Amino acid sequence: GAVVSQHPSWVICKSGTSVKIECRSLDFQATTMFWYRQFPKQSLMLMATSNEGSKATYEQGVEKDKFLINHASLTLSTLTVTSAHPEDSSFYICSLTGSPYNEQFFGPGTRLTVL
Amino acid sequence: QQPVQSPQAVILREGEDAVINCSSSKALYSVHWYRQKHGEAPVFLMILLKGGEQKGHDKISASFNEKKQQSSLYLTASQLSYSGTYFCGTGQPNRDDKIIFGKGTRLHILP
């Protein structure tokens, strides 16, 4: 399966600051990547689909101006949480789709804590 | 549409069997099963695409009923390493590759 990395693994920031999370595909060229958010003991909630070379597609209820996604290359997608607040504290996970069954391979996740 | 998982949680002793169900009121395009351990990312277990399909690996298997509205994950002779949260997810028929996950089933194996 595909190998996906995320950086950083965890981040603690003050309220009002912006945080960038990187998602890299190490051995697979991904035209599409996905960003999920997971609160403690809850399910993975799809936030957006990141499309290489074009705008991301956001799920209903996700603020595109707050969660900026850039997919500049086939191996890198970034999620920037702008003006982060404590309620944005969560586990953010990216994934990409494998072939031929469209199974998803997840990065290790980034735990964001906003003070 | 988010699939419904049951039970929400299971506690077993090592060696016992478990069944986790995933269902929907509408036919599912596909069913994906993942396991997530605490603080880690989910790991792909298997995918079922066809009604009536059954597949497995080692002592973990899954089925997809004929109407494609229910899938079950079977954990046989459970091991301590099976502990974690199991998610089913459904793919989309428009081939945009995104998956909608159920709320998860927490499985805890006792020695």
C-alpha cells in the first residue's frame, strides 16, 4: 500500500494563530487526497477533498476560508488552520486512495491543541 | 449517508469471537473496513464491492449481503492485538473516491 507521512505529528499553538499541516505521499503520485478531522472517541469526519492543481472540494459545514487546502504537487497537500481557536483542537488525518480498489491509506495524523 | 455500526462497544476475552455490523437503509456502493488503535491512524483491513461477497485474511473476515445494505466483520479467536476501534465506510457511486465512515465500534480484548 501507499506510504503517507504527515508533519508535524503534534502542535500546540495559541488562539488566533495559524497552523500548517503537511501531508506527503512518499511512494505514490496522488491527484486526490482527503483531509479528515477526528474528535476524541468519535468517527472520522471528512472535511475536504484536495485536488492537485485545482481548488479543494469542501464538505458541507466546513469553512473553506478557515481550513485552507493547497495541493501543489502530486505528492504534497497542505492544510492550514487559520486563526485557530480551542474548538479547532482535534486530530487531523490525511489519506489518499490506492488502486485498484480505492482503499484509503492514512497518514499518521497530526494532533492540534489550541490554547 | 453515514452507515450505522453496531454494537458501539464490545469487551471480549482473548480467544472469543466477535461480529461487528454495518448497515444502511440504501444499497451501499462498497464497504471498507478499517481498524484504528488509540492515537494512531486507521489501517485498511478489506473492501467489499459485490453483493454476496465474502473475504477474509487470517482470522478476520467480512461479508456483504446480497442487497448490499449490510456488511459484517467477523473476528475469530480474537487476539490482544485486535483491540481498537473498527470503522466501516461506504464509497460513493460517482467514483470521487471519498468514503463516509460509520461512528465506529470499540473492541477491547482482555487477556
